[in-house]
Amino acid sequence: MSQTPSQRLAQLRQQLEQAADAYYNRDELVISDADYDGLLRQLQALEAAHPELQQSDSPTQVIGGRASGRFAEVTHALPMLSLGNAFCKIGDDGALDEDAGGELATFIARLAQDLGRPADALVFSAEPKLDGLAISLRYEGGVFVQGATRGDGATGEDVTANLRTVSDIPQQLAGSGWPAVLEVRGEVYMARADFEAYNTRARAQGGKVLANPRNAAAGTLRQLDARVVAERRLSFFAYATGMVEGGELADSHSATLAQLRGWGFPVSELCQVVSGRQGLLDYFHRIGKLRDSLPFDIDGVVYKLDDKAGQQRMGFVARAPRWAIAHKFPAQEQTTTVEDIEIQIGRTGAATPVARLAPVQVAGVVVTNATLHNADQIARLDVRVGDTVIIRRAGDVIPEVASVRHELRPAGALPWQMPDACPVCGAELVQEEGMVVWRCSGELSCPAQRKEAIAHFASRKAMDIDGLGEKFIEVLVDAGIVSAVADLYRLDRDTLLKLKLILDAGQVEDYAMALQPHMSLLGSGATLQSLLALSGQADWQARALTVPVDVAWQPKKIATRWADKLIDAIDASRQTTLARLLYALGIEHVGEATAKTLAQWFGDLELIRHLPWPLYTQVPDIGGEVARAIGHFFDQAGNQQAIDALLAGGVSISDTHAPTARLRAGLGLVPLLVAAGIPGITAKRAEALASVVKDAASLVDAEGMQLSASGLPGPVLRGLTDWLEVPANAELLLRAEAAMARLLPLLAEEVSGAGPLEGQTVVLTGTLSALGRDQAKVHLEGFGAKVAGSVSKKTSFVVAGAEAGSKLAKAQELGVPVWDEQQLLAWLGEQGVVL
């Protein structure tokens, strides 16, 4: 049944009032700006057609929102009015309709008629329309005494304490000549950089993110704790004045803005005086082109009749001055529906949920995808497939889902869950404890991470393949010539020379011309035709590299030595150390120091790559998070296959050795139970369990009565039982115990007696370029030393690297022996340490 005008009016008013209350009092975005403006225009049209139904409290007659009651009310000496709007939109043909509703033309014509001036002679102050929160600042005797929000135009909220934290707002006016009482109106906003920085921190900490800079400014200014306001960093621009007593202002709006600037108020440098309709449109287009590059959000521009005498003659309507209008840009927020939620894997393995959307035009761009950032953000917003959502696009920022219209959710829409496996390679997706980011654990084998993995593998501190730059890797991977790190060992000189010519060429025609002197005549015509057919294609570089070419390189016409050196560097990297290879694999959290520690303690790649993760924790400085990351990496079949391919390609390790005897202390049931991360199981409780079960198999099979004999508290026992009931956990214990049994016979012979540094205290200072202080500490502690952080008379010796400071000076003052890095390296070599 169709609605009567009265029913439709009531519905529109309710929708608009609910949206305004959510924005002004709860800082929530329930409908987009474009939707709000559309509903308001519908209401205006209905009220114009049915004036008998118009009410004084209609959204078309009131300004902003009512006071929330959380702050004291402030009655404005002069009302803070809203502005009428002139809209533009992007047509289906992509063209800009500058005055979609004809409001701008009507505005100019009315001014010209009422003022008796030619339209082209009208002079305006044109200003950007900031997307923030309007406020009024009251100064008495040049001192800031009160600040208030606009509220409903007549009454706002006293937010003085919060505004005092905004550094742009002067507490004492500068210069001289200001009135005894001066009210300055302007906009509080959150700069894009501050907005993004806040949301980045919130996402990393699992907190609530802000929907957009406008909501961020409104919500921040209504915080009851001024310290929160200060932390969020608001900014301010002045754009008008209110009450003035005991003094006079300039007789034009633009001159008044210059006065305000002189008194210490920030005024936008984009303000400009223009004449006539063409002047307004030229300004509109100029600011529109700058919009995406500005450090703050704007949603349009404002035109104000510049001379104040003309302003007074034009007067006001119910909620807006007749001498000013806002000319709005295409909306940066729109409403659409979620058709699917997919996972995108980044170059570093980060798994980002992306909403696939019904196409919608936002700020002149058709948007079909929007980022959801992470699983926690999806849970906070409760986004589901089929939902109606508000998406936001501002500047170069990737479109994002700002909020969900939950009331429009279709029946049967299910909560979204992060998948278990990477959609690209099938490896496990893992989330680190306490982190919001999920990652693909197929670092070495995942195509999405391929370029990053290869670049890291070839880097100086990894396999040190000097000359293999990122541009080379990009094209080699795109061409399919290198699809895994092992493929680097199949590169040949011809491929590298062709690749260099391609990268030096601006387009495929240039490559063909550079290649021609080196081609044999036989078949060269067909080859050149194949290359030229790629002209204009975005991926021509990768495709050109795969075109077969019969070449005989002319040394006088092409430099080849660099290619020979790169091939030599690739060949040289086949013979490497275990630490370098472990670092080169790109395992999450395994840097140089951790790779060296693993290599020193376990000594053998075949051993390391097949250990259950709890055993890695028996190595100094490797905790549960790092151990799990190593375990996840080696658990992926694709990573193991990549390692097999490297070994098959001739990569060999020069320093394989038996695992250190120091592992023996950590190979038992008690350390295993502690390392496994069982809830509530400390070392003492693990010892209590070990008194009633002899091994991991016995623990897995134990009955409740047997476990209770350990004396563990009831909640801990229940947590242990629940943990063991998960098949993967029980399997982990059994695998780890079996690995310990295999590892024990491999351990190096126990060194009898104390270590050579037993009982000695060593201090490290400065930069140790060859070894690194973390690794030096591991070695020194392995030989019995205590590594301290400060120098005293009890210090045995100090190892001083480059740029050593106060610790070196203290050692010299106390007469403590000082070693340089070369002495330390020589001593470690004497102890049989392979570096």
C-alpha cells in the first residue's frame, strides 16, 4: 500500500532525526552523507508541496542536533546557522554536473535581483568547506573564556576544557585592536594523518576505530576527559565571527578573515575572493582538483557574499543565511551491499579481508572493493555477506567499510570467520598471540609473497647475491622464469642480458631496436614481429622476456661483465652457512641473531626443519611466539618442498655440526610441559605432574584420578584435561617426546668441568659489526660468562665495539681489561666457534 504524504513525511523526519542523533550525540555513522542529503531533499520537496504539514521542529527547520546532556548548555548570543546546499554529481557518462539541482544558479539569481547588481559583478569570499564540527569561541579582553558546539544553532554544549587542548586555538589573542568581546566561529577537525595514525594504533591494539575524520572530531570533542582529546590531536580553522562588542570589524568578510589571522587564528590559505558565477565555478574546480591532496577532509566549498552591507540586506531564512551557500562535491561516502568477503595476501604474508561490493560511484570513482583491515575489525563492525554498508573513500586512501546498516540485514546472514588456509597457496593462516594481523605461513612457497621472499633470500645478509635488484626480480617473477628461490640457480647469462635491455627500454619498440644488432638474421623477422605485437600492453616487459630470441652478443655493443659477475655471485651463494640459509628462508621473527643461535645450538638443517616447535624454546632467547612461527613455517609442505629444491639445486651448508650438549638440560618431560604452553602449567606444576606420569604418552593416556594425585589445583587440572582433549595438542606432545629421543644420541660430547668463562662477568658496549651484540652474548654465556649491563670493579673484561661510550670510559677509569671485536672473534675461533 502506498504511503500518504503525511505518512511519508513522518517516516522521513524519523529517519533524519535518528541519523542526526546518532551523529551528534553518539558519534556513530548510521547513514552516509549522500543518503542524509537525499532524504533531506525529499523532505524539503514534500513540505513545499504540502505546507500545511510543515512543523517548526522539522529537520528542514532546525540546525545540527540537540545537546546531549553530558555538558553544560551554552546559549549562543547570535545563532550559529547552517548553510543551504548546491549539489553536483557525476553523470553516467563520467561528466561532472556542476549544479545538479539548480541551487547555485537560483542562489546567484536571487542575490543579483535583491541587491540590484549584475550577476557577474557579485563579489564572494570562497572557502573550503571543512568536514568537521562547528564551534564558537568567546574571547573577553583578548582571553579565551568559553568554547561551545553549534548544537541546534541556538544552544550548544560547553566544551571549553577540551578546546583548550587544541593547539591551533589561541588562548590569548595576538596583536592589537580586537574588540572587548569577540566570538569566533570555525571548524574543529582531525587531520587525515592524525586520523590514520589513531586508527592504525587502534587496529594494532584491537580497539575501536573511528569511522571518518568528521566523526572523529565530533566524538573527540565530546570526550569527558580532556587528556583523551589532547592525545587525539584536533586542529582548527576560523571562518566567521559571532557577537562583537566594544570594537568593530572590517566591512567585508575577506578583510575580517585577515583580521582574525592577524590576531592569531588559523585561517585557510585556500580562501579566495572571486567574482560572478564563472569565478565561483573556477574556484570549485580548482579546489576539487586539490581535494585528494589536502591534509584534511573537505566535502565542498562555501561561497559567502563578501560585503557585509549586502549580507545584512539579504538576511536569513529559518536555518541559513540567504547570502551564503555550500557547493558540495560528489560524496566520499556511499551505501552499497557486500556480495562477498575474500582474503587478500600481501607481499609480506599479511592476510587482509576485502569486501567485494555491488558497484557504487564514490567521489567520481566506481568502487567494487573495500578493505576491512583485519578480522577484529570485521567482528567489531559485524560485517556479513549480504549486508548494506557505508563505504568511505578519501583521497588516495583505499576505500573502506565505515559502518553497517544492521537494520537492513537480510535474514540468514551468517557471521564471517577467518578461513584456516591461505587462498593462494593453501598454507595455514596463523594469528600471533596478542596481535590482530593474520599471516600466511607459507612464506617461501606462497605466490603472493614470492617477490618479497626472493628479494629477501638474495639480500646481502642472507645469501648475498649481489646485483640481483628488485626490478630484476619483478620482471623475472612476472615472466614466470623465477617462481621459487631455487629457480635463481637456473638463471643464465642470456636471460640476464635480455632482462637488462628490457629494463633500460622505455617501450617494447626500444627493446627490439636494442636487441636487433645481437640477433642472427635467420628468424629475426618473426621474432621482431612477436615483440612488436606487445606494443602498448601493460605487461610487455614480462612477456617480452619469454619471447625466444637467437642471439650472439656483440661485446662492443653491450656490457656483459655485470651479468657474468651476477652469475658468479649466484654460484658462490650455493656454498653457505647454516645461519645464512636459515635467515634467507624468511621465517617470521627469525632475524640474523636468531638464525645464528639456531645454527649454533642445533647445527644441522635436517634436524632443525623436522623438530616440533616446543623444542626450539630450549634455545636461549627463543620464546613461544618465535618457536611457533618457526614450527608453522616448517609444517607447511610448500616450504619443505622449496628447501628440497634448493638442496637439489646445489645449495650446501659448510658448517654442519652436532647439536650442542647444552640442549641436554632441556630434553625432558618437565621442560617439554612448560614449553608446550599448557594453560596454568608452570615449572613447579610440571614437576608435580612428572611425579605421577613418566612420559608424554602416559600423560596423554592418564585418567583424572591419576592426574589429581599430582596435587594441582582444580582449575589447572580442568585446563590441562581440556587442552589434552584437543587431538593436535596431544599429538604435539607425543611428536616432541619422540623428537627428543632421536635428538639425545646426536648431542655433542659433554664438556667436563666448568666453561672457560665460568664465574666471569663481561660487559658489551658499542656496535659489534661482524657479530652483533645479541649473538656475542649467546656465545659468551655459552662459555659460562655472565653478561652484565653495567661496568664495575667486579667486571672481568669489557668488549668495546665502534662508538662505545660511557661504559668504555668507566672501564678505563677502573682499569678493567678491554677487548675490541677482533680480539673477541679471535678468542671464539680458538674455542672452536664457527662464525
